[in-house]
Amino acid sequence: MKGNFKRILYGGDYNPNQWPKDIWQEDMRIFKDAHINSATVNVFSWAKIQPSEEVYDFSELDEIIEMLSREKYDIVLATSTAALPAWMVKRYPEVARTDYEGRHHKFGQRHNACPNSPVYQKYAGALAGELAKRYGSNKHVTCWHINNEYGGDCYCENCEKAFRVWLRKKYKTLEALNKAWNLEFWGHTIYDWDEVVLPNALSEGLDNDKTAFAGISIDYRRFISDSLLSNFVMERDAVRCYDKETPVTTNLMGTYKGLDYFKWAKEMDVVSWDNYPSYNTPWSQTAMCHDLMRGLKDEPFMLMEQTPSQQNWQPYNSLKRPGQMRAQSYQTIAHGADTIQFFQLRRSVGGCEKFHGAVIAHVGTEDTRVFREVSQLGQELEQLGDMTLGSVNEAEVGIVFDWDNYWALEYTSGPTVDLTYVDQIHQYYKYFYDRNIPVNMIPFDGNLDRYKIIVAPVLYMVKEGMREALENFVRKGGVLVTTYMSGIVDQSDNVYLGGYPGVLSDMAGVWVEEIDALAPEQQNTVIFHDGESVPGRLVCDIIHLKGAECIGRYGKDFYAESPAVTRNRFGDGHVYYIGTGMDCPGIAKVLDMAAEDGCVKPVVEEETGLEITCRRKDGYRYYFVINFKEEDLEIPSCLAGNTDVLTGEPVRSGDTLSKYDVKIIRTKE
């Protein structure tokens, strides 16, 4: 591997093939004024560089690569395989996808290839190899970008046959499959592998989010994630035949539901992702996504895409306010990024993304607010150099994020349609974010020993090895926080008998008899020992103690006075069980206790509304201090006297930051 980048890559998606060549030189001039040093090219050029089965035409791409190399750009070279050329669909219709409703698609859109099509695999793998053979020795090619934003489903005959093969490898026998999917229910017993059909609208699917049999639908999610991953691996390996060293990535999408990113990250040299928050996305949720992307490999990541200002595909596409893009970019670096890249560098003239923001707008000049902000950030990043490259984020708190649980929880029938996985994870993450307590987003099978607190909300599905890992963590002195809808089913969505939370019951010291679902207009109350009362919403577990202590009880309904929140001693550690959906003050009440038990500290002791994140490298700490609030806020006094590396000036006691202001304060260890 070539190792870390030598500088912060600053640039983004560039499509000179959409423009006449006289524009190219103008772009080079304007980009230089913005201190742009990298370009992602060839993302959607398959039709241009391969006009038919046996013909490749690299002449235009040669010119683009030569121009960028001459200008000493870091080139992120994509393989173009995210959208099929029309000739392929015309001659081989089976390469197109069949949707959830059973309709086989014609040419159009993108992400339009069946991942299990041998024709697609043949031509995509060949193209990746041809590109690597031609450009892999170019020292300016800094990273390979396979495909683009993998995702989507296919329900065609190729996928159905491949699913059956995948199932035979997993279950070995039909007896095991029937048991795993509980096919005695409704008399769905399978007697031949060819009787397995894909769970779409024509079979077990109730709609795209619900199913009659969760076992088969969850397995289909695993299968399609694996199928797309096999496409990535195929192209990566084709590149590796000719280029053994250059890092290979593909751009992920945060908490995207369709793919098991922890599994994908094992096959990627570096994680990259596309950050597109909505106008009203909480800053804490954006930070959580960054921490998740960093957590996939527990390493710095690439920001492959963000918009300099405006998106165009959301319901409300607000402009980024002055200073917002800069603050958002530094938040990205603070949480582990070593690149800042945009989609796109020049705004397209047509197509569905023609109003998506760009460094160069439709006016075609650098005389815009957005360009000035891009240029300011580029100059600062150039001055920052390699100071923060490869630096690490450390945390004593881990929050479990698990795609099997994501799929299973949202497939389950009941208890309420309002129970969504990412929202549940975020409300616990937000407690730590608001207090500047660092968090790692972790898989259940990671190294838990490095943490003092593990938070595992709605751990609905407890897979093989999960209970043992958590019990071992708590026995050795760790603090576990879990909630309602945890420990209920196994990896096939079959219920653990003996009362909820199933296999977590002994560790939690409770068992749950029933789960009451509350409609949006309903609520209970939770009364803590100190008399403080907070609302309980969404669900209410009816809890029986079997060793745990009650630290909060319900205030009304037929289960008034019964436990709502508990704490149990297990080995040398503690388990907190939260039985109802509380608002932020209620969650904070419990997590304050857990934080005290775990002895976890924020990055600075002083209370502040500023976001403060720390990265470490070579004996220095870099404190990223950002104001996302409406009012001016004072910088904590403990950071005074140190240098702001963005300005070179010392931070003075009493200094304040206005909204979207940023400081990067360096201190010695």
C-alpha cells in the first residue's frame, strides 16, 4: 500500500468530458485560485470509454489524466461501473434489474445493473482491469474509486438462483432452513431448494419495509449486501492485477440501510463516504455518521462528496449559510477525515443534478460567494499541510451499530411503526455529543475491552457470540446500557423463550412480561428516586426484577409503580436497562449515572455549548472547536494560551466564537 495521503485531498467530482476543451483550461485556472489539489474523474464514463463489447476508447480520458498529472493533481480514478451503457442493456437485457414489484427494467437511471448478472460481472471486471493496466503506474493516481454509491435491490431470476446457492452454503440442509425461517407458520415448509423464491411484492413482501417472514427477508438483505460486495471485490482484484499499492475505496452513504458497511470495510483499503445532511439534520447526527464511518475500520476516512452549498434532490434544498460549509468541513476533519471533496467541481448544464451545488456555478466565474468560501477553506487546508493527517480519535465510550439489527428491528411486526433504528441510536449518541464525550461507533464483534461504557440501544437481535462478548465486558468492570426491544430474537428473528430481554435477561437482572405500545398522543411518566419525573413514550416494558434495582418507576396506568429503569450489578460491572422511550432529560438522567460508574470524561472539563473534538498525533493534541449555536460562545479557559493553527495566533482567555466560527487549537501531550 502507498500508505496515507501526503496532503489533505481537496477537490471533488470533475466531469470535463461534459464540456468543450476550451473550458478545461479555464477550470484549471479557477481551481488553482481555490487551492484545489485533487479531482475524482471517470465516475460515469463507461459509455464513452467502451462504445461496444470489443472496443475501448481512452483517448479523451488520456487527455484528462495527462492534464491533471501535468497540474500535479491527486487523481481519484473511478471505474465507471455504476451505470450501464445503453448498448449492453440492448444486447443483453438480463443485465438490467428487476424491481420489488417484479418489473424488469429497461435502460435508464443508474445503479441499474443486476449484481448477479454474469454479463455485467464480465464487462465490469474487464473494464476495471483495463483502466488499471493503462493508468495504474501513474504516480498521480492516488486512489481507486470503484463503482459509485453501491445500493439497491434486484429480484430477477439470476438473483433468485444465486440466493438459493447462498442459502445452501449458509444452512447446508433444508431442515435447517425451515427451522431458521420457522416455515411451519402458515404451512410454508420448503421441500426443495428450487421452491425458495425471493421475498418481494409477489411473494412474502407486504411492502418494501415489511414482510410476512422476517427470516427470509433478513437473509435476502444479507445476500444482496454480499452480492454487491462481491462486485466491489471483483473490480478491486482486477485493479490489483496491475496496481498493487494504490488504495482502493468506494463511497459509502452513512447510515444507509441496504449494505452491511462493517462487512464491506474489511474489503476496503480506506473508507470514504458522501455527506449530505438536510437543512434540519441535527449537527449531532452528522457527527454520528462521521464517527460511524471512522469506526468501520477504526481509522481516518475520506470525505468523497459534500456540496459546497445546495443540494437538489431533497424535499427542501436550502443554501448553506455563510460559513456553514467551512464549519461543516472542519467538523468532518475533527471526526476523522483526511480529505474534503465536493460533488461537484463544475455545475452540470442538464440532467437531474443540474441544480446541485458546485465550486463553479452556472455563471461560470469565480465571482460568487460559494467560490470565495471554497477558496478560503482551500487556502487554510493548504497551510494546515499534513499536520493532522493520520491523527487518531480516541474514545472510552462505544455505541453498537449493527446492520442485522437495523434490518430486523424495522422488519418486525409491532409493537409500533414509530420505532426506527437510526433514530434510537442517535438519541443516545446525542447525550455524549452534547457533553463533548468522545464516542466510537462499533460492531458487536469488535474489541470491547478498550471501552469503559458500551451503549447498545434496541439490541433486538442477539447473534451468536454477542451475549458472551457483552457479558465478558461487564464482568470485567464495564458498564452496559441497553433498552426496550433488546435481546428478543436470534439471527433468524426467532424469539428467545423465557421472557424478554431473552439471553440478556440474566445480565440485566430483569425479565419483561409485556410490551405496551404508546400512540403518539399517549405518554406515561418515569419517576426517579430523587423525585424527578420525565415522560415515557413509544413503548413501556412491564418489568419484573430478578436481582436488579429499580432506579425509576412508572407513574401511571395499570403498571404504575413497577420498574421502568433498572441497574444491575454483574461481575465487576453494571448493566442499565431502560424500559421506555424517554426524552433527552430522562436519557441524560440515566447516562449521567452510567458515566459516573464508568468514570468517563469529556475532552474538556468545562461545560460549553461548543462542539469540541480531539485528534492526536506525534505528541500533540488538536482540539477542533466549532460553534454551531446561534449565540456567541466563550472558548473554555483550559485551552487559553495555546495556538490556533489556522491563524498562528494564541488563544486568549475570554475569546469567543460566533456561529460557524472554528479554531484548531494545538497542545502538547
